[in-house]
Amino acid sequence: MHAGKRVIVTGAAGGLGKAIAGLLVAQGAKVVVVDLRQEAVNTAANELGGSTKGVFGYALDVADEAAAALCVTQSITWLGGIDGLVNCAGIVLHADPLAISRADWTRQFEVNLFGAYELARLVAKQMIVDGIHGAIVNIASEAGKKGHVDSMAYSASKAALINLTRTLAEALAPYDINVNCVCPGGMSTPMLREVAAVYSGITQTPADDVFAQMQSATLGRHTEPREVARVASFLLSDEAMMIRGQAVNADAGDTPY
């Protein structure tokens, strides 16, 4: 499906991002694995085959505007161009909805929204220069549609990412660059374990019990990163060119719109 394609995947050292990167590599793509810590990206890149398979690791805080530009430049050097981008990097900070600090609001928007926009902007400009009809996939969340009281800022940032996806799709349509986003639900990932630990402290319920409850009501289990990765892979493909500017739910039907 992606033979010869060149893709940047952020948040790719673990969880969903790594599942997406791994699937793309298995489907023939060359991938730059981007995440916050150098050791983690090196490990992930090596596990996915390393440079001999066209997999490279780059450490980046996506909230750093200047560093994001360097990342895209280096990725182009490694890959020879860019056909796709998956913005999967994200953070969630929990707080009382009436006591969220400005710093926590700012940090979550810098990573979840501003960082995603900056990378999308830079990648899209390169695609336009090279005449590439590529695709960008943003990883939002069901929280961006439904909202969660104890992660208000995170929910708002993901809602904004959904809106950005819609408007960026329209802006890039004249260049035949496709933009969509995926809205996962409760995935079996380290991030969801961290969320469960936070809610455990709030509710005084064992973290394992909280985690067990954070599953799809219709599926009767957590979704797996590899399942959501298939959705992202499809939206990157030429077969998805008729799907534009959409926020595709990947939560086994828990979100009804």
C-alpha cells in the first residue's frame, strides 16, 4: 500500500505512534520515527529495521518551532522527500477543571495543536514545491468531540486539532494534499495507563480497575494500537483521497458523531 512512500511519524517511540510507524514500514514505506528522547527514538528505529530498511530516528520536542524545521529538513535529507506526515505526538495533563494552570493549558496546546500545525505547514510547503500529492493524518481523540472534565485543556486542544484538520484540508485541496484526523478511544497504551493512574488518585480506586473500565462499551475491550494504526495507514493512502477533512472515529462506535 505504501511502497516507496516517505513518511514522518511523531510520537513514534511507543504506543500508537510506534504501531503506525511499524505498519507503514511493513507496507513498504520509509519512515522517520520522531519522539522526545533520543534513546527512545534510536531504540524504536532499530526495532523497526534501522537505516538499512529506511527507518531513521529523530529526537524532537514538537513544541519547539525552530527544532521542528530542522527535523523536517533532516527528514528530507534522509528520505529524499516527504509523501506523508502523521502527527501522533501528544500529552495530557489532568487537573481540577476550575484550577488548570495557564502553563498546563499552554503546554498542551503547544504540543497537541501548535506543534502539529507547524509540522503540517512545513511538510505541506515541501510537498507543494516537489509537486507531491501527499497526505497528512492528525491523531486527535474522542475527547476532542465529547470532552472530559478532568482533562479539559487536553479535550479543548484535540477539538482544535479536529477543526485545524478541516480547515487545513480545504487550504491544501488545490494542491491535492489530503488531510484527515483519527479520533481513537480507550487504547491499550502506556498513556492510557498513566491516565488510569491519575484517576486512581482522584477516585481512590485501584489503577488496574480504572484502566479496565476505560474500554469500549460496544467492543467489550480496549482497542489495540495496531487496530487504530490501520485507520491512519488507510487515510495516508491514495485509496482515501475521497475522504477529506474528516475526523474519523476509531473507538468501536462509542462516539456517535
